[in-house]
Amino acid sequence: MIEQSLWVLDTNVLVSRLLVLHGVAAKAVDHALARGILLFSEETLDELVEVLGRPKFDPYVTQDERRKFVELLGGVARVVNIPRRFSACRDPRDDKFLDVAVNGGATAIITGDRALLELDPFHGVRIVSPGDFLAWP
């Protein structure tokens, strides 16, 4: 059996994927899906649903499209149990992505968030921007 890479995608990257179909974030998400499995926790999935439910996105994408996007992600992702939690990021709201990555054995976190990027690497997990991820071999 071939071992697949495990990826954690920050909410900002996933939202960008939905809003800018041919942007760097979209290419990074598609690249991650082609090369492995996406990891989430209940907390990161809840955040994605909450963010996508905001009315500010109404002019760009319908509620139905957002719902289908989350359903599709749920169908290809693995939900990770979080027995060990971290408090390492200067923005405590981002610690949940570190939790998923370390507990799930992720290869990398793909994010546009500077507070996370400055922690690269974290407990053996790379933290890279979508553009840098696309440049990986």
C-alpha cells in the first residue's frame, strides 16, 4: 500500500479556493487533494462552516454552493481526534490547526496566515504558504 501525505488546510485557504477558482489557493487545494488526504478536526470544520455562512460572501457564492463545498470536503477528508492540544501560536485561534496537524501526523499545514507561517516547522510538521506548497517536488 502506498502511504499518502496528510495535509491540514487553513480556513483562509479553503475559503479562497471557493471564491477564486483559478487562484494560487485553489491550485494548492487541488494539489493537496491530488497528493494526499485532508485532515480536519470538529473545531476546524465548524470554523469553516461558520466562516462560509457569513453574509459577506453572498454576492460571490450562493449558500447552496457553500454547503456543497463543505459536503465535498467532508467526503474526502479525515476527521482527527485531538487528545493533545497546543498553545504555541501568537493568535490562539490558530492553535487548532497545530492540534490537527500534530495529532493527525500531517506532512504540512498550508496557510496564508503569518502567525502560523512563522512557526515553521512545528513538531516536525512543515507550515507553508499555498505558493510555496505548489513549488514542492
